[in-house]
Amino acid sequence: RYLMDYQQWSGVGTLELIKTITADDSVTYYDFDNLGDYNVHFLTANNIQAASTTAQNLDIRVKIGGTADAGANYQFAQQLGNGAGTFSESKSTSFSQFIWLPNVDNETNAAANGYAYIYNATDSTKYTFGTFQTVIKQDIHTPRISFGSNVFTTANQCSGLRVFMADTGNVASGTVSLYGIRYS
């Protein structure tokens, strides 16, 4: 109890920052190559803007042996909605990445925000799973939301995560942070 009172021992379930990246319009992707010994990871994206006016996704790939896996080893299901009350879904059983933030661009006052939990990335005997929730706002559109889940369908120990623009262009601004969640 004494160590917890003086913040010298972190308790079970605490978020521990691994790395924060501030986008600067210089690259199309950012790598998180240190996953630590955590079984659960938490990614946050704050005020993300792309360099292009063409809407695209900021997505995630797992890295195996230092290389981002771009094969059709991913599956996802997501629900999309907007402030006008319109909802839709999309899904795939053969995709090349975890989906995360849709409709990222640099229109007036555009901002994409969200989080993702990644499970089992460091366990070589299990699939890597993810869940996400996002909110996107631009002046010319009503607010939009998305939420859903992903799975990397190969049991493998991941060496890292890559956050990247799914089509073309750079990440112009915003921050992405990776946390580990302590469970022991």
C-alpha cells in the first residue's frame, strides 16, 4: 500500500505510456517497435489530419520480425454512423490491415479522434485482436462515428505496430500514443 500511495509501484490495470508520436507531414506511417511485455495495448489518436483533401483511413498493421504484414491476414467488422442518423456497416474476411480512423483529410476544421485496444500482440500462440471507436468532424459534414473490431488471423508474436495512411499522402498533424496496460 505504501508504494502505491507514493506512486512508486504501478497497480494492475494501469496505463503505461510507451511512445507518443507527433505527426509533422513528413511521412506516410509511424512505427511503434517497442511493445514491451504487455498483453493489452491501447492506442489513442488526437486531432489527426491528412495532407490530402481526399478522405482516407489511418489504419494499423502488425509487424512480424520487424516487417509490417500487408498480406490478406486480417478480418474486420465496423459500424459507421453520422449526425443525420444514417448508419451502415462494412466488413471483410480478407483484408490487408486493421481498420481504425476513417475519412481522415485536411478539409476546413477536419479532425479525426479515436482509440483502439490491441490484444495478444506479444503472445505467439494467439491471434492478435483489436477493437476501436472513432469520431470525425469536418465543417462540411455532420459528425461521424465508427466502431468495430479486427483480427490478425495468424498466431504470431508481433514485433511492433505500424500506423499509416491507407491510400496516399502523409499524416499532416495530430498525435498518436501507444500505451501498455499492466496486468501483473
